[in-house]
Amino acid sequence: MAEKKGFLAEFKEFALKGNVMDMAVGVIIGAAFGNIVTALTDSFINPLIQAITGSTAEDGGV
């Protein structure tokens, strides 16, 4: 009969397989990419649209 493993032993075995590490790297890269997109939008795209339309965020524009 198979031995019963504790929760921590099973979690450690799962975490060390690499799946958790791959997911953690993906989350970190995703967060960094989100910050890059936000900075690009705030610094370049919004001012460009505001220059073209003549509106500002305070006016209810972009």
C-alpha cells in the first residue's frame, strides 16, 4: 500500500517539479510588461491623443 504523505511534503514535491517556478516567472514577467504598457500609454500615447484632439484629462478627454 502506498504511504500517505503530509500536505507539506506533497506541496514541496509539487513546488520542486518546476511548474510553480515557471508560473512565478510568468507572473513576474506579466507584471513587468503591464508596467511597461502603462508607462508607454501615460508618457506617449495619451499626450499624442490629447495633442490631436485638444482635450485634456481634466476636460473629460483621454
